[in-house]
Amino acid sequence: MRENILINKIIKEKSESRMTELLLIISGAVFLGMTARISIMLPFTPVPITGQTFGVLMIGLVYGRKLGLKTIGSYLAAGMAGLPFFSTAGPSILFLKPTGGYLIGYVFMVLICGYLTEKGWGKSYIKTFGIMLLAETAMYLCGMIHLSFFIKANVLEMGLYPFVIGDLIKMSLVTFSVPSIWKAVDFFKK
């Protein structure tokens, strides 16, 4: 299982050491915070287009389930504490904002990506895309259920449809990147 986690192949030092793990968690949380800054507000929905799903998918596929969960948890805690890690500024209590369900959905995204990566799915382009479809579905379910408490309009029109094309583009980038990194790492480790 450990051999199917990409970060363990990249880092020569055992990634279980406390210092290495802490640095990976912090760098992953900062990476997610940076992807959140890529944000476009749409006039008809409280949900912005962001780069966060790209970041969460990468974290799950590269870090695996355990380290990915710690990273997402740290990211969410830092954002709720007021660090500029979410697409909207300021401290945030997740359940009090329309976008909170999507943020909670990131936990499920990382669980799905990490678990299936640990099973060896992250090395194949097709399986990687399949992992992400499952992960995105879980995130959208959480997001739209939560969003339905804040809006009375059609939740699909405000919480899913505007984001499908962008997410397919982000998923395509990750689909190309992660298995390609695996191939490069395997090539240079020989």
C-alpha cells in the first residue's frame, strides 16, 4: 500500500518522520490556500469557481488517504481560524456559509482519492480519471445538500452546472499529471 503513494516514491527520506510529515502537511495546506485564491465569483450563485478542487485532487492522489486527511484538516482549521485559505476572506464557520458543504466535501474527495490511490489506481490515466469522478461526485453531493439550506432556487443550476466544464478541465490536468509523474519517478528510480 505504501508503495502506491506517490509522495513516498518522490521523497527519499521516509515520509513517516514527524518533521517530513509536518512540512508536507503545511506545504499542502498552503498549496490549497493558493488554489483557493484563484477565484471567480459568478453573479447568479454564491459558489465561486476556484482552483481548490484541482488542489484537493492532487493532494489526495499524491499524498494518499492518511497524509491527505491531515492536510485537508489543517487547511480547513487554518481557514476557519482566519488565514486567507478560503476563496472568501476572513474567519469562517463552515456550516454558516453557502459554500461550507463543498469544503466539507473536500474531506470525502481526499478519502476517495487517497484510498483508491493506495490500491494502485493512481498510476493509470483511465483509473485516475475514474477516481476523480467518484471524488467530485462526493464533493458535489455534500456541497449541493448544504447549499440547498441557503437557496430556494434550483440547486443543480447554482451548485453544479456552472462548474462542470471547469472541473473537467482541472480533472484532465490532474489525469495527465499524476500518472505521468509516476512514470517519470519510476523511470528515474531504476
